Amino acid sequence: MTAAHIDPLFRALLIAGVVLYLGAILWMLKKNKLTVRYSIIWLLSGLVFAVFAVCPYIVLVLRDWTQIETVANLVFILVIGFMLLLLLSLSSIVSGQAEKLKRMAQKMALLERRVRELEEQAKNGKKS
């Protein structure tokens, strides 16, 4: 299979899919459903998909370079690799948020104890 044998309709559908994908990401950014910090990986993936859709020859060169038998296998490997990186990134974020939440809960418990102590002191001070 060569780049010249890729159906123009299929290539147009790929490009349209990438445009919709990037449009959805940008819409989510605009509506504050996704922060810029976390959207970077999605935007980068969209740009990679756009390069692959516009220049399918790159995928063929990667296939030959990695000695993978079919283009579909290469695409599946790339997508699975991307998903693993995304899961690792999200796991790291969740772990950090869990640690922050734990520290906040501990500080809140200490503050509640301090408030109760001050209320007791104020209550006992008024009785004397």
C-alpha cells in the first residue's frame, strides 16, 4: 500500500474527523469544561492525527521503519500508546489531588478542634 493508493474520500473523512475532534476540544476550552493545562495533550494528539491525515506517507514510513506488517497495526499501537500515556498522566493528577485533599481534611480537623477549644475557653471565661 502506498500513499497514492489511499482513497481521497477516506482521506477527506479523516481530515473532517480531525477538524471535528479539534473543534470539540476548542469548544470545551471555551465553555470551561476543560482547562488549558489538561487540554494540551488532547490538542497535541489532534495535531498528530492531522499530520497523519494530511500526509499519510508518514504513517507508511513509520510502518516500514518499525517493520510492522500493516498500517492498521501501527495505528492501533500508536493509539494504545497514547492511551497509556494519558492514563499515566491522569493517574498522576488524581494522586496529587488525593494528597492535597488529605492534607486539607487534616488541616480542617485541626482548625475545628482549635475552634472548639476556643469556644470552651470563651464559655468557661463567661461563667467565672
